[in-house]
Amino acid sequence: MPETGRALRDTSDQLVRDLEALSTLEDEKRQLSPDDERFVDLATRIESIAMRVLVASGRQLELTEQIHRAADSGSPGAPAESIEETARPISAILADWRDAERRLEGAEPGSAEEREVEVLVEQLREEYRQAHEAARRENPP
């Protein structure tokens, strides 16, 4: 069951990142005039992210139902901590951050994809910083 708790954390984190990217891109699109060349590009990117959110939210529902049943029945393997308290390995955060940096390098300058990945890079940078500080607090030199 620990894998299920980590999977739920990963799914939840991805949902939060996608929702933040959706909000950022939608705010940007709202400021553009309809004849701006980025107008349709942003709308297309927003649709793509929204579809990921739809799929991930279905996956999250399956995981939460599974975890809730296990916790409700008193299963010894059921996660006892909240999603937020479930630690994400710092190596996984770093790997995601590096992947996002590579995606950013390959994105077309000024594109909606570039803007989306910039948001993702910033989120992962902050998550890494927080995880690193937490690890330092738990294991002082």
C-alpha cells in the first residue's frame, strides 16, 4: 500500500501543477486580442492540459477510493498520513525538474508550450527547495 500512497501523491502533485499552469495560461490568453498569433496557440495548449487534468482526476479518484477502503477497514498497510505528508523522493523531484528544463530548451520561444514549461520549472524548483530544506531539518549536519 505504500506505493499507492506515493502514486496518489504523484497524481495530486501533477494535478496541482497542471491546474496552476492552466490558470496561468488562461490568464495570459484573456489579455490577448483575438488577432494575436498566440491566441489560438494558448487555447490549444489549455485544451491539452485540461485533458490531462481530466485523466489524472479519474486516476486520483481510483487511488483515493482504494486508500480510503484500506484505511476504513483498518488494513495495516494503509497510509496513515495525508497526501501532503507523504514524502516525495527528492531524486524524483530533481529528475522531473531536469526533464522540464530539457523540455524548456526545446520549446519554441514565445509559444504557449514554453510558457507552460516555465511554470512547471518554477514549481519544481520550489518543490525541490522545500524538500531539500525539509531533509536538512530532519538530518542536521
